[in-house]
Amino acid sequence: MGQGLTDAQIARILAEGTPHPGATLTAPAELKGSPGDVPATHVKCLPDGDVPPPAVAGRVEGGRWELAELDTGHWPMFSQPRHLARVLRESAAAD
């Protein structure tokens, strides 16, 4: 699926992209405290559905995490870079 991308954007990802770093799948993150204690914004890309995963939903409902929705696929940095930048700026300003 194109995930809201143009053919040119897909070609750019394929030509210039790099594989997902494997260590992020095998090495544990080292956090002090619970991930739920860290202020965060979860960016929910809506084509996957409008309900965030249960662990995220619980943190959003608890008021510690914000939920931002973008009506685009998994690659908002390509399909909606200005909207994603706005979400990130607003999230950074809130912390």
C-alpha cells in the first residue's frame, strides 16, 4: 500500500532509506521509572484505525500522554511533513 505516498516519495524511501536498526528490537531501553511517567505524544496515523493500542490508550486516558491524530499512513514525515512538524513542535512546547 502506498500509505498516502506518491510514487516519487516511495522511490526516494527505497533509494535513500536505511534498514530499521536491529538493536532497537533486541536491546532493552534503559529508562528511570515507568514509560507511563514520561510525558509523551503518541502520533496515531488513522488509516490503521482510530483506536490506539491498549497500552497507549491507558496512558492517554490517564492524562500523562497526549494523542495526536494524522490522517495519513505510516510515513507522515514524507506524506504530511508540515503537519507532523507542527505536532512535534506543539508537543515539545508543552513539556
